[in-house]
Amino acid sequence: MNTFGKILRQTADGIIAGIMIALGGTAYLSCYNDNRYIGALLFCVGLYCICIKGYSLYTGKIGYTLDKHGKDDISVLLLGLLGNAIGTIAFGYLIAAAIPEIKVAAAALCEYKLALPYWQIFVRATLCGILVYLAVDIFRENKTPLGILLCIPTFILSSYEHSIADIFYFAAYGTPSAQALLVVFIVLLGNSIGALILPLLKFGRKADNSPCGNL
């Protein structure tokens, strides 16, 4: 496959992953005022489908850049992120027009996010990054959705911040602003750092030859 074909494929994989997250986000917003617990569980459909089909989700891949950080790997990561943004934004505007109740719920959620201090947003995003990495890694290593079913509702009900989901929520809200872009950037940074924490510690464990190092 030529370079242009790879770019298209990698971006398309990112777009599909963005749509999957938007589908999960739509389910969550549908339950936002009635039962957030059910909504948090239904949100899992997005990441589960992504893991099963192998689509390119930035927050699911960034934690593995310590293992794979070649030119092609970075290209997959960044083009995937671009695709994630395209997919979530397009779906967000579409679903808000098709289901006005979604826009109302998105407005309440986004106004809450925009009122948070930036340092709180960063901390919440970092903790979310840890949980998303765990969810994906458990699936990769054990071929079980259990990590997704536990980690994803945990970050949602804990009010942690997920960058790709936030892009969808702000798009469904329909009011792009400099503040919203700044919030997404802070969340993206926090997600990235959070996703790299456990891999960094894992490398430390590999270098540990003491008996406790394998526990």
C-alpha cells in the first residue's frame, strides 16, 4: 500500500473509532438525567467494539508508545487522533440535530466541565488515562471484556475526563469556543500522561530482579 493509502486507512480507522466512542457517549447522554449507572455501563459498547475490531483510538494506543515508537507507529497514533476528532465532531452535530434531547443533556454536562478549574480537569484526565490503559491492556492480554466493563464505568461515574468523549460532548453541545478547545487539550494531555504511567512502572518492574519485583 502506498503512503497516501496508508494515511487514508489510518485516518479512517480513527474516524470509525471516534464514531464508536460517540455511540457510547450518546447512550450515556440518553441516561444522563435518569440513570447515570446504566449510561456508564452502556458507554462500554464504544471501547469494546474498538478493541474487538482493532480500530484506532488515541487513548487506547498512546500507552503503548514506549514499546512502539517508530515513524509508522507515531503516524498511526496521530492520524488516529485526527480521525477520532473528525468522527466524534461529525457524529456529535448529527445526533444533536436528530435527537434534541441529546443536545440538552450535552449542554448540562459541558457547562459543568467548563466550570471546573483547569488543574482539576488535568488530574481527572490523568486518572482516566490510567483506567483506559488498564481496560485496553486487560483485553489485549486476557481477551476478556471484564477490564472494559469495570474500568470504563469507574472513570465515568468518578467524573474523570476522556478527551475523545469530550470532543463528542462539546460537538453535541454545539458551541465551539476557545475555552472548550483548551479544556480538550488539557484532557488530551492528562489522558496521555495517565496512559503512560503504568507502562513506565512496568518497565521498572522488568528491570527489578528482586523476588518482590515479579509480584
